[in-house]
Amino acid sequence: MKSAMGRSTDRLRASTKEWWPSVAFLGLFALAVEVLARTGSVPRVILPPVSDVAGSISGMGGPFFLRHLGMTAFESVVGFAIGAAAGLGIGVMMYYSRVLERLLYPIVVTSKAVPVVAMAPLLTFWLGYDVWAKTLMAALVSYFPVTVGTVSGLKYVDEDLTDLVRSFGANEWVVFTEVRLRAALPNVFASLKVGSVLSVVGSVVGEMAGSTGGLGYLLLSSIYYVDVASSAAVCVVMAGLGLSMFASVSLLERKIIYWRPGADNGGR
Amino acid sequence: MGARIVVDELTVRYRLKSGDLINALGPISLEVENGERVALLGPSGCGKTTMLKVTAGLLRPSSGRVLMDGEDPSLPRRRGEIGVVFQKPTLLPWRSVLENVLLPLRIRGDVDGRLERMAIDLLHAIGLKGFERSYPNELSIGMQQRCALARAMIQSPKVLLLDEPFASLDEMNRETLNFDLLRLCEPNGVTALLITHNVYEAVLFSDRVIVLSERPGRKVTEVRVDLGKERDPRVLESERFYEHIIRVRKALRLSRLEVAG
Ligand SMILES: Nc1ncnc2c1ncn2[C@@H]1O[C@H](COP(=O)(O)OP(=O)(O)OP(=O)(O)O)[C@@H](O)[C@H]1O
Ligand SMILES: [Mg+2]
């Protein structure tokens, strides 16, 4: 029996092993940029050295910056939650009702065919410059993959499992909660992960279309002042936000799909 | 306590993706007496699983009907009187072994300590002691199929429907499980239908072996098995056992000739 501590260091070691090539690659890339910028081969205004970017990230602890980060985080998280709930709901409805599927499917696909970038100014015009237009943007970009993932997850459930539970006298509600929903979870989570990252894209695009704050707004204003180091720093923070949302969903996945083989050992 | 099963002029057709109809089974008629154990022997694809699903009340017949003590099988199914073991171990991966066995009881109501005790005893009887808290993916296929069998028995069903439950197991495992199965069936007087490809298994388990034709499966012939109700491993060393094997093999061969001619 291994202690929980021992297991988590094992996991850390395993993920270090897994990630070192990409970490090394990024490190080399950063070093190259640093050298190019410091030697003056490329002007600093155009390509800021990585240390400047890092400096401007560490200078971001202030309340001014945190307000912007908080705004984007709020829009992304709330938007994603709305999008995920809508995606799940629409997915379940489309699975269970042919009529609703016929009604909703074209609408869902069409809504996705309108580029998000084009929707941003419209939504801002309708909903104003505060967080709600961006929250809706985040919801709109993240609900689509969740809908698709939910429908396909529900569709490809082993029908022997549903038959079996019916053979115990279960009604369709029990079949849904006990089998179909749980069997669909791996697919649903795959789509949630995609949606979680996309939601940050949605809110940032919204902010760039007109806003009083947020990381997208911060990015535009640093570009306006030709402060490339700060712009790059904002991009890094956006990526960090997207990654942490992805990581949170993955963590939730591990907790919820506890029965997955190798859920505790990386599947090895 | 079992139930009497009557299969009356049953046929099942499936609609394929291409839109064509395929005759999967029948017309077939047969009767299984209360407490009788019957083995169904037939070539792959002849409609055995299809027939089992109709008998379990999970699939509507295209014509004809199945009655269980005079009722449509969906009624005893809802009362939890039918135990089913499918061709592959269909355990719910998110439930532990014990919880899988308790599942039929949970669906039908509350589970008290006594029922839980019963499930644990059943698991011990079938060789899964110490695995109560394991998850299905931590078990071998044979162990999973044992668990599925325990689950089919937990409600003390009147009717037990077994679809090649041990087909994916090695010979040794298969033999022990066959005797475990017999031990579980005997005291209850359950009516049982065992689908199998294996002549030995068919004779060992049943009071009667029914031979089916190629798809769409019809009853070709049947062989009575007079080995008594109680059977232990010594049966396998008796001449009478092999006489029955030979009789079933002959019936199989003749059925093929009959179908070909
Ligand atoms: N859901 C389905 N849709 C269409 N055709 C089906 C379906 N299920 C079975 N069939 C067809 O019906 C026939 C009988 O299938 P069934 O599964 O009952 O055979 P089986 O006797 O159990 O075979 P095996 O011994 O290989 O398990 C097969 O020929 C198959 O092609
Ligand atoms: Mg079959």
C-alpha cells in the first residue's frame, strides 16, 4: 500500500518525464529570442527579450492588472459554465427527441458558422461594454463542442448495458442516470476540455471589440503604446488562464470518472 | 420456484441500415417446463441472442409470442423475476463488484444489511472473495463473468437466461464455473435457458438440449438428458455422460444434413 504522498510524487515524476521535451523546447526558443533581442540583431521594440516579458508579468501583481485579469476570468468561467450547461442540455434534448434534433441541429450548426469575431461587435452593441457581452461570447463559443460531445457520448453507449439495466426492471429515467449519462462522461469531458479553452478566446475577442477592461482590452492598449513586452506578457497570462481552466476540468474529470482504468497512475 | 416458458410461433426480423429486412429467427415454438433447464445449441448468427432478448422482454417479436406463466415477459421482467447473463460481461464500470451485484436490488428498492450480506455470500460462493470492493476493470474476464452471474442470481429469479456466459473463458475456468452455476441453480428450482456452442456444456447443464437450424433459427430436434438433477464433477467421468454427448453430436450432424438436403 502506497501512501497518498508517495503516489503524488510518483505522479509528479511521471509528468516531469512526460513534459520535459516540450519544456526544453520552449526554453531553447526563449533563449534564442533573448539572444536575438539582446544582441540587437532585431530591434527591442519589435522583439522584446524574454526577460522583459517576464519582468512585465511580475509587475502585474498590482490591483490595476488584477482587475483586468479578474474581469476576463469572470467572463470566461461564467461563460463557460453557461455554455457547458447549455451544451449538455441541448445535447440531451437532441438525443432524446427526433423533433428537437431536427429543430435544433440546423440552428446549432448555423450559430457556429457565424464567425465569433463577427458576432462580437453586435453583441457589444446590444449588451453594452461591461462583462455580459463577453460572457455571452464565451458561452457561445464553448457550448458548441459540448453539444456535439454530449450527443455522440449518449449515442455510442453499449446497448447491452442499457438492456441489462432494463432487464432489472429499470425505467428510462434510471437507464439515463445510471447508464447512459455516466457512459457518456468520457466524451462529455473531452468536449468540456475543448470548450474551457475556447471560452477564454471568446471573452478576449469580445473585449477586443469594445470594452472598459479585461485582458483583451489591456492587450489592445499596450499595442497602442507600442509596448510589445507588455502585450506579449498579456498573451502569456491569457494562455495561463486557458490552461488553468483546462487543468481544472481535467482535475474534475479525474474525480468524476474515478472508475477509468489507470485514473491514478496515468494509464500506464 | 420457476416459471413455465412458452415460445409460440416466434419470429424476429431486423431492419438493416440498407432498409432491407432480415429474418433473424424462427418461426420457432418450444416449451420449457417450470424448473426445467434447457440448453439451446445452434450455429453462430442463427438468432439465439435474439431469442433470449425476446424471452427477457427486451425485444418485441415480429410475430408470435413468448409467455412466462401466461404473461408477457415484460411483466415478470419489471418484477425482477428474470435474471440475465449476456454473452460478454456487462458490468457497470463505475460500480464496484459488490455494487454491481446489488444493482438489481437498488433499482427495485432499498438494500438493507441482510441483502448486502447475501450478495457477499453469493460472491464468496462463486470465488470472488476479497474482490467485493474492486472495480470491474481490475478483474479478469472470467471474474467479471462470475460477477455477472452472481448479479443474475441475487434476486432469486424464477427464470435464468444465459447467453454463452462462459464462451470467452478457458477450459478449466469454464468447467468450475459450470459447476458453480449448477450449484446455484439446484436449490432454487429455477427455470433456466442456456445458450451455448459447446456440446459438453449443453449436456452437463441441461435436462434437455434443443438443436437449432441456421439462420433464421428453427427448432430442428431435441435430446433429453437423463443425468438427474444433481450433478457433480464425477458426471464428467461417467459413460452415461458421453452417451449423451454422442447422441447430441449425432443430432447436430443429422440436423445439418437435413438442412442441406
Ligand atoms: N440489431 C441488429 N440489427 C440487424 N440485424 C441484427 C441485429 N442483431 C442481430 N442481427 C442479425 O440477426 C441474426 C441473429 O443474430 P443473433 O445475435 O441473435 O445471433 P446468435 O445466434 O446469438 O449468434 P452468435 O452465436 O454468434 O452469438 C444475425 O444474422 C444478425 O445478422
Ligand atoms: Mg449471440
